[in-house]
Amino acid sequence: MDVHNKHIDYIDLINRYLTNEINGRETILLEEWVLESEENKNFFNKFKKTWALSNTVKSFDIDVNAEWNKIQNKIFSSSKETTIQNIRQKNNNFNFIFRIAAVVVLSFSLVFSAYYFINKSKYNTFVADNYVVTQKISDGSIITLNNNSKITVPKEFDKNVRKVKLKGDAFFDVKHDETKPFIIETGKIEIQVLGTSFYVKSQKNSPTIEVIVKTGKVAVRLANNPQKEIILKPDEKGIFVKNKNKLKKINNTDVNYLSWKTKFLIFKNEKLKNVVNKLNETYHTHIIITNPKINNCTITATFNNKSIGAVLNILKETLDLEIKRQKNAIYVSGNSCE
């Protein structure tokens, strides 16, 4: 049984299924994996029961036992034909069409949200759509792409330089090579290293591009003016302001800058509005505080690889909040903490 497929983490899918964070496409992927073998089905059943026992706090007004019975009776029955029929009834013709399309896509090895294109050129383009993707490239460097990000990498690097192109967010653990610098092109800047680890945040709609260094040293410079350069050391952040075409360096104060990758979060007397912003970045959710009076409520907590449902349960009980889910958003309300 492989619960950590090269492209899909089924444990993460199960977690998000149990907390109602999964979409239709992901439900189909999970269903097919469960039906693939008796071992997978048993794993899912045991995981679900363990989850139900460990989540005694009522979440989103869900009756755990009732939901479990529905799952057992409907979605993951022993009959694959029955399962397919239930999914069609629930999702109408869209999922039926999608299942046909998925078969075609599967034949081209592009069935998952994380994938790479290999074309006739000298480059590979790795893409992360709805999942965080970790990829080891030819020089031994390891790149972790955040959601909605992609990177273009030569199949074989030049003799004197290792150059890649990034769109979106990624964490780099670059293999040391003094004779061949590693250069990342993103937007209007270049980032150069010999061997180090660092995070690049380069979203198209963001007014800035950020580089945060974890280990080693990183040079950040303007692509059209290489003399304009800053050198970053561990725990320093470089910021490129797009509309001003300027670089600046500050100390990094965000201990959770890699939470999207690690799912490890630390909050110390942090305001709820800031906590919600970080949760949205980490879990790619749309959490909205509906009562501004609770924005400044504070919390101190550590979350290690918890699902968003578990995190919200803790916030709910700690701050006496009301949490409701409607369509693709989660609404948070409550009384003022002042």
C-alpha cells in the first residue's frame, strides 16, 4: 500500500475529506484509491475511526457517527458500480464527464494535479496545481513548489551555470557546487547561490517578490541591472518592490514562512486576524472574520501537521468562536475579547 504516491499524499486527501475540504475531483481520486485494494479500504476505515475518536469536539455541526454510516453505506461500499452510481447522482453529469476525461488524461500520465511536462525542447516544466510538490532535479537540488506554482528546469545544465525559471512560490535546497552557481529567474529579478536553502515568494498579483534565507548566502539582483544587488544571510528577507523596481533587505520576523510546506505553525500571543491570514496561506482556504471586534483576540498555540478542521476546532473552543462553512468559505464570528 502506497499512501504517499509520488504526486498524491492520500493521507492528506483523507484528512481533507474528513474535514469537508475536498473537492469533487479529489473525491474521485480518493475513491478509486480506496477501491483499488482491500488493504487500502481497511486503511481508510481504521484512519476514519481513529479520526472520529480523536475529534470529540463538534465541528461544523457534523454528526460524526452519522457521517461515518453514510460513508460506509454509500461511498466506499464493496461494489464499485454502486459507488460510481452514487457519485454520478451527487455530482450530476459533470463528474461523469470528468471521469471519462480522467481516463484519457491518465493515458498521458497527467491524471494528478502535480505533474511535469516533457517536451521536445531541452527543458522540463514542473507544475503544482492543487498540491505542494517536491521534486529532485538533475544536479541533486531539491525544489518544493507551493500551490499554483511552476518551474522550468533544463534537462541538462550548462557547464558553467545552473539556471531555472520560477513562477509562483518555492523552497529551494540547492546542491553545493562552487564551479556552477545556481540562478533563479523570477519576474524582474535574479537570485544566485552556490549551495543553500531559501524560500522564494513570487506570485503574479503580489506587489512584491520576497526571498527568505534559511541557510547559506543568497544574492538577489535586478535582472536588467545586475549591479543593483543585495546579499542575504540566514533569517534575512529580501524584498523587490515591483512598481518601484527597488530591492531592500530586512530581518525576517515570520517564523511561519514555511508553514505551507511543513504544516507546522507557532503563534505567540498572536492576533486572530493574523492567525487567519496565515491559515489561509498555509491551507489555501478562504476563512473570513465576520465580526471585526474579534480581530484582536489573541492566541498562543503550536500546531504540528494538523488538519485545518482540527486547528479551527481549537480556535473555536479557546476563543469561544462560532464557525460556519458555506460553499467554499469558512466564516468566523464571536463576541469581542476586550
